[in-house]
Amino acid sequence: MSDAASTSGTARLDVGRVAPLYAAQALATGATTVSTVLASLIISGLASETLAGLPSTLIQASGAVTAGAFGALMLRSGRRFGLAVAFTLGAVGAVVGFLGARAGVTPVFLLGAMMMGGAQGGYQQARYAAAESVPEARRGTALGALMLMSVLGSFVMTGFSHPIEALGRALGSTAEVAGWLVGGGLLAVAAVLMLIWRPLRPVVAGTPPARLTLAQAFRIPGVRSTALAVATAQGLMVTLMSLTPLRAHHMGVDHAGVAALISGHILGMFGFGWLTGPLIDRLGLRFGYVGGAALLLSAALTAPLPGTAWLGISMFLLGLGWNLAFVAGSKALTRFPAAQGVTDSLGFVASGLGTLIGGVVIARVGFPALAAACAVWAAVPLFSAWRVRAG
């Protein structure tokens, strides 16, 4: 079935049409919550804590490789086909990761992580499909609504933390390992939902339906400042999100406690989309970049403070800061469809480097040093705010 007709300037958000897309996003976020977010704990048991950031690094590196290819595929063959392929790849990768972790075979687990990362390079671009369903002035709102669905998926999976623990025991493994199998099932359902979703295909005058190189994308006015903000928000958020569970584990927090921390983080990331999206539509991109930078800085400064309460506050602020900067950057990127995939790749590169270096930093000099570096990193979106055009 081909993509439906193009959008018009007076288009409204058709809830019935976008419901499968939003549901698939919720399932994908739930899959991430119960699998890749806790990968640092799995690799610490399989290998060494020095490699705690390796799975996330491989996930982000794979996403960096595939994001541009998926972007080109979606421009050529439609959003639905590209997203269906991405969700299917993620489902298979999750099962491979589960099998590798359960058998104690580190390379197989890491292969599954790479497949999951490759899938994320595709299905994270669902946000552009949501934004294309409405006029440009309401795209922040559409992106915020998509994020609100994401928090629902995460919270549902957090509520199932005890059943997942029981599943892990039944399989002779841990809850973290069992989460990968559950994540594979969720992504498989998301792939099926793409069969019934009928997206709109936007008409973008003057935009070639081809993959751009990084140099070509950066020659488009407005792309560089946007890419800088998106990459910073994504990289800093993934780094702290991926490595904070390890810090919590060192503090004696159990699986349910770690799940609660992640839930607070996901709430910050997605739960306030109903507010941040419309605010960015009304106040402009600069508001998103400056507000995001301030909250990301606050998250980095509170992360090393003693006590799990501060850790929870940090994770929430981290998610909300990411939300503001990422929604603003994503809205800006809807103007440049041919540059979306390759600029998304930068976010994966920043995330991969951040988690890889961060794992080593924690092992050698401790978590506070990583938090201090992230505090400096958080100021980067201020440059984007200075450079951005109004909108």
C-alpha cells in the first residue's frame, strides 16, 4: 500500500491516522527502557566494569551508520516502509542480544546491541513523520504529543519490572537479560503496526530525495546550528542515562530502584511534551535551546551529589533538558528532510563517544569527574541559540 496524498497548509493532526505511529513509538520507548538502558549492568557482569559504556557506544555507532541510510530510504520509499524495516531489525537484534547475554557470550550480546542501534537510527526518525502531519507552526505540538506517548510506553514497562524479574528467574537469568527478550516482542508489535499505518507524504519543493553527505548537509543554511544542538542534547543525555544505572548499582540500589530512576528520567524526557512542544511553537527555537542547556547543566551538577534522591532529580532534569533542546532541533530539521538522517548521525556519534569515554572515566577517576565534564558540555546549545534563525 502506497503512502497517502500530500499534506496541505491547512492540515490538522488526524488522530486516527497517526494512532498506529504513536503507539509504535510508545512500544519502542518501552523496549529501550527494559533493554538497552540497562546494558551497562549486563556487560559489567559478562566482562568488566571498565567496558560499562561499550554496549551503548556500539548502539550509538550503529545508529550513526544507519541514520543517513534510513533517511534516504524513507525519502525514496516512504516513511512506513523505512520504519517497518527499522522496527523489524530492532526486534531481531533484541532477541540476539538476549540469547548472547543468557548464554554468557559477550560478542553475541554486543552483536544484538549493534543491531538494536542500527534500528534506532531508523525508528527515531518517526518524529519527522509525526511533524509532517501538521503545518509548520504546529510541528512542535505534534512532536510533543509523540513524546507523551513515549512516556506511556516506558511507564507501562516499569510497572512490569517485577514480572520481568520473574521471567528472568524462570529463564535462569536476570531481569536485565530478560528485558531484552521483552523488548524484542514490543518492537515486533511496532513493526506490525506499520502495516496498518497510512502516513502522509509531504511535498518539499527543491529537496532532492537523496542521501546527503555530512559536508553537503552542513552547507545548507541553518543545519549546522541545529545539528550542534541536537547532537549535544542527545549525546549528553545518552551518556548520563546509560552510566547512571551503574552508579546507582554501586550505591546499592536494586533493580526496582534503578527502574524507578529510569522512569523519572523518561518522565522528564517525554511526559511534558504537551507543554514543551506548544511553548517552542509559541516562543521559538531559542527558548528550547537556552532552556535545554540550563536544565542539562543542572542535571550534570546534581548527579554526583550524595543520596539517591539527588540522583533521581538529576535524571529527571536530564530528561527535561533533552526534551527542550531535542524538540526545538527536531522542529528545525523538518525544514531540511534530505539532511535529517545525516544530521541525526551526529547525535549517535556524540552518544557513542560519550558513553565509551564515560565508562573509562568512571572506572579510573569516578563518576563526579564525568558529571563535571558533562556540565561543560551542556553549555554548547547556547551557541546554537545565538546562531539560530527565528522560528
